[in-house]
Amino acid sequence: MSLAELQNMFLNPDLLERYGPRFIDGLLVTGKLVAISFTLGALLGLLIALGRLSSNRFLRSFTGAYVYFFRGSPLLAQLFLLYYGLGSFKGFWQDVGLWWFFRDAWFCTLLAFTLNTAAYQAEILRGSILSVAQGQREACKALNLSRWTAFRKIILPQSLLVAIGPLGNELILMIKASAIASLVTIYDLMGVTKMAFSRSFDFQVYLWAAVLYLLIVEVVRRSLKLIEGRLGRHLQ
Amino acid sequence: MLAQPAYVHPVSPVTDTRKVVVDIAGLNKYYSAFHVLKGIDLKVREGERIVLCGPSGSGKSTLIRCINRLEIAEQGRILINDTDLSLPTREASKVRSEIGMVFQHFNLFPHMSVIDNCILAPMSVRGLSRKKAIELAQHFLTKVGIASQADKYPSQLSGGQQQRVAIARALCMEPKIMLFDEPTSALDPEMVSEVLDVMVNLAGSGMTMLCVTHEMGFARQVAERVLFLDGGMVIEDSPPEEFFNAPKSPRAKAFLAQIVH
């Protein structure tokens, strides 16, 4: 096999010229999708984690049920439920003025991903908040710090250091699970890959997709390492 | 090590006219079925230095933790400067920040430098400016002999140094009363004296102190009263020379026989 043949097999210049730009677009869509839903999911997840730790029984059982549902069912099913399920109540959404949201695959996907990752992140954060030594809370009380200051300045920074590893893991899982978005007409990385394959019947586009996913994960991995070093600078 | 009594021990409780700053009456505390404190009555006067000792499980730590409400007693009343801490009033919160506490395991904030540990509460609770808080922190860090380490993290310090930082951090709130919960029990033996020296100095400055400790040398040197607790009750309450030389109760005798070699 010559070098040119080998190149044609894995990085065909014609194919690259035709679909390369679309892959870049797909990469950006995947990045945006994951970045937005992961960030919103972190905020929601923190609230849910606090609900799980609350002394209020109603809040505790509500957030518990939330986590139970979103961790217990497949992301794909949740996405379909939102997009096809809720999307079938067109009249109702038009009445309440939310049809623009639920008819749009992009918004539905963002919502499904956010709700799903929030459940996982809530459990990570809950565990990491519990892992902060009791003495830290006592020191805060003895210094008469307000609960909010104690949480923001003492408990949260220490628990994030514990959480960063599992949160990174969740982010990486999210990046790969985001390929599901391609099933509801989103042209994310997997969406453009499927399109390119259906037109060219050349399997190498899946190889490109795999390499590009790997690339994102590698960027994430390195960023996490930096953040971890920053949060844990007192341990060096 | 700590030989001569440094202070004149006063005065009978009857003739003592100093203001009562901690007034505990009928305090009962339970850990579910376990009755930890059984009707404690205790008056502490301004500037008094009290050492609490007793076997483990006797309730001495619980007692001082009740004073700054780390534990909530089921029955009884604690007045600090005539303010009832159990009422959730603004005044109660203010009084609480006049009580400093030093823990057995230091409980410094590990992710903050020494100086940040010291300025957090003064800025956030007392509303001091950063500049003022840093001045204050440096003053107390100098007092505990650790000013040169201000920018280090707690993990970079020895146990004795960490405990001295914890004392400085508590002092930065300029408390009227200091509580010590076995401050030297987690330390290597060669670091005990540096912490005790700081506490002796603090006692000399007229601070009201309640110390749970087994450092009997410290008790002899500094305490005005030694309280011996057993089974959730105050069994003895006497000046140190009386407590060490002529303990009244057999349990105190047995306790002293075990710890004084």
C-alpha cells in the first residue's frame, strides 16, 4: 500500500475539503452544547445538593426524587420525553407562550442535558460538601461567621477541591453523551459525522469524529489539572 | 517545667466582687439517651482563669462547647454578660462573637494563608477594613510569636505553630472570654510548652479563660479555680493548691494519682 493510498483511507483530501468545515462547525456546536448545559447544570446541581442536605423534609424528598429520576433513566429517554413528549402539547405551550422553546430541538436538548447533568453533579457536590471536616464548621460558628460566609469562603472551596476530579469525570461523560443530540436533528459533531457518512459511505469520517472527541477530552483533562493545582495550592 | 504560681489566687467566692460574665444554672445536656451534663451550675467572674479537668466522657468539653453554643443544652440557662444566648436575638449574636474558642485540632482553614485565617472574621463579622484587619492580625500574630509565617499555609507549619495561629485567629475577634478545648492534646510533646507559654501570657493580660486541659503544671501556675468533672457533674471546685494537695473526693484522688507522675 502506498502512502497516498494510506492517506486516502484515513484523511482523504477530497473528503476533508468537502466536510472539513462542517466538522469544525459540529465541533463548535458540541462544545457550546456541553459548555452551556454543564455550567447551568452545575448551578442547578449546587442548589439540588443544598436541598438534599437541607433540614427541610419537603426540600430533601423533592430533590431526592429529582436525583432518583434523572440518574435512574437514560438521557436519551429524557431527551425524547422533552422533545417529542412535551413538544406534542403544542396548543398548551402556545397558550403559555413557551412554544418557541419546546418546538426548538436546540433548546430541548440544552434543557435535557442540563437537567440530567444537574442530578449527577448534585450528588458529587453533596458528597464533597459532606467530606469537609466538621471542625471547619465549628470554627466558623465559633468565629460567628454567617452561614453564607462560612459556606462561600470555607466549605465550598474545600469541597470543590474534592469534587473537581468527579466533576471532570462527569464533564467527560457529558461530552461523549452529547452525541445523543444528533438524534433530534442537531448538527453537533456526531450529527455532521452521520451526515457525512450517509453521503460518502466512507467510514473514515467516524474515525475523524473519534479523534475530535478525543481532542476535546484532552483539552478538558489538561484544564482540569490546572484548576486542581490552583484550588489545591495550599497542599503543595 | 511550670513551677511557681504566677498569680495570687483570690478570695473566697463570697467576697469576690468582680462582675459575673458567665452564669450557668441548671444545665442539662443529653446525647440521645446519654445524660452528659447533669445540672451544672457555674459562675465565672471577669478575668477569672478556670481549668476544667476530669476523665474522658465527664462532660468538660461539652460544657465549654455549650458556652458558645456549639452544643445546645436541653435544659438550663447560660447568661453571658447578662445576655441569654439561647434567645435568637441580635444581642445574643453579638455576645457570641465576644467568645473566642481554641480547638484540640486547631481547625484552621487549610486553604487560606495564616493572615487570611486571621482577617476573615474581623472583616466579615466585625466589618473592619482589610487594612485594619491586617494590622490587628499582625499585632496578635506577633504576640503569639508567629508574625514571620503570616503568608504560609497552615499545612506548612508545625502543630504548635498552627495552634498558636488558632489562638491569634480567635484573639483577632478581641473576645472578652476565651475557651480552650484541650489545646495541647494533639501536639507533639516538645510543642506543648510553646502553646502553654502563649496561654500563660494571655492569662497575664487579664483575659477570662476557661481551659479544658490535662496540663496540671499550667493549672497550678495560672488557674484561680480548678473544676473537676466526673459523670456530668462538677465534683470539685477549688483553688489549685487545694485541689492538688488535698482533693476532697475519692474520684479526684484517683484521677490525680493517674495523671500526676
